[in-house]
Amino acid sequence: MEIYIDGKFYPKDQAKVSVFDHGLLYGDGIFEGTRAYNGRIFEFDAHIDRLYNSAKAIALEIPMTKEEMKAAHLETLRRNQLTDAYIRTVVTRGVGDLGLDPRKCERPTVIIIADRISLYPPEFYEKGLKIITVPTRRNLPETVNPMIKSLNYLNNILAKIEANLSGAAEAIMLNQEGYIAECTGDNIFLIKGKTLATPPASFGALKGITRGRVMALAAEIGLEVVEMALTRYDVYVADECFLTGTAAEVIPVVEVDGRKIGDGKPGVYSKQLKEAFHRYAMENGTPIYE
Ligand code: PMP
């Protein structure tokens, strides 16, 4: 495996960053998770745009143009001869001293790792997930805005630990007002009748790229798509529930806080959207080898 760091490629065991990198010392940085399907990078521009928006929001100037960044991604996939992959892009504030002042960091560190996608086990999709609501809240937009894909994932990790300790597959995180925000690494959707609902990003969710594509596909199959405030009650009485994310794609949820969702089996629309999404992803994207 060859890993991109600051313009050069290194074998996995030599791909290292300094212990003085502020990404490590302070979580000062941002990241992206992108996927390649069938020789194409899915929603490439949307991921690159979100990376640069995350950087802008934390006043971090990425030392490459978007075109150079895209070329580096393509080169990483080509060198690793991948057609189907998960790509992790990390940009940190760079190497500084032990103080937190970002002005001590001369140049951001840019890392691109492309690896084979490790899928959730197929039974997760067939049987659906059992998840719980956890006490740890999603961070406030006034602090590190959840729209920023920052290296500060500790509260999501705490939520994941709470789910793990209860034997649940995922955690629903609420915002400060107690409305549903999202899960630890996925957006959440409910279906009631012919309506597909998801919380607005301003309620404390990352504006997921899978979320956006699924909303468009749902409208095409005749569902009414709404972004609205959702409570735990809305989840319990929904006909269907599913999560979306680059790694998970569309994954059904069959139980929340001990309440069965619908008839306790993955719903018809959830399955239909999962298939429509996968089909779309296989057929659309930026070719890697041309
Ligand atoms: N929410 C959080 C907190 C995430 O980390 C992710 C994964 N990037 C998502 C939602 C899903 O976003 P996307 O569909 O863009 O992968």
C-alpha cells in the first residue's frame, strides 16, 4: 500500500507524521471519507468541496488547489491499483510546538490513504440494526459546528462507547434541545407513509453526501422528502428507519431504544433506496483510469 503525505508516496510502514503535528496533539485538522466504486470516484467534487469548506471554517489554508488535490487522489488510487476503495483524506494544521497556537505551524500536513473498503457484514443489511439513543449530545453549532468534518470526533466516540457498552450497533445523538441530530458516523432518516424525513443539518448533523443523494433518489421514486425537527417519539412511531453514510451506504434500522420500528424488519422503501443508491453509485462518478 502506498500512502500520500505532502506530495510524496510512502509504503504503509513508512507513512508517518511527527508527534508535534497539531492534528495529533490537539485534533487541529479536518478530514474526508470518499469512496470509489467500479473504477470511479463517487461524488468527487462534493467531497473535495466539503473538505475545502471544513478547512475554511477552521481558518486552515490547504496548500494545494482543488485540482491538485483531485489529481493527488487519483494518483493514490492508481498507484494502489484500486477500483473499489475507501479514501481517507486528512489535512492537519501541521507540525508546531507543544503550545496550541496554530501560528507556530508552518505548513498543513496533507495525507491521502486509499484502502479496500471494509463493508459492514451482509447480515446487518438483511436483518437491520438495533440502536439506542445515548446521553452524549452532538456538539453545539456554536462550538465546533457539526457541519465541519473536523478531527474532533471525541463526543461521537463517547456516544459510540455508550452504544457499545449497551450492546447496540449505533447511537442516536440528540442536539442540545433534545431533537434528533444524527448517529455517530451516519445521518438518520425516517419514513412515515409516503414521507421521508431527516433532521435539517442546522439541528446538529453533518450534511452527508450520501444523505443528499438518497434524498434526490427518494424524490424520484415518489416520496415526499422533508427536513424537519424530529423527536424520539417520531422515531418510535415511524414505519421505517435507516442510516446513510459513505461507508454504510443505506442501512436499515429495526429497533430503537427497545421499540420495534414498523414490523421490526427492514422496510420496503429502505431496501428500495439501498438498491437505488448502490446502482447510482456504480454508474456515476469520476473515472480513475483514463
Ligand atoms: N455524520 C457524521 C458525523 C459522519 O462522520 C458521517 C460520515 N462522513 C456522516 C454523517 C455521513 O456523511 P457522508 O454521507 O458524507 O459520508
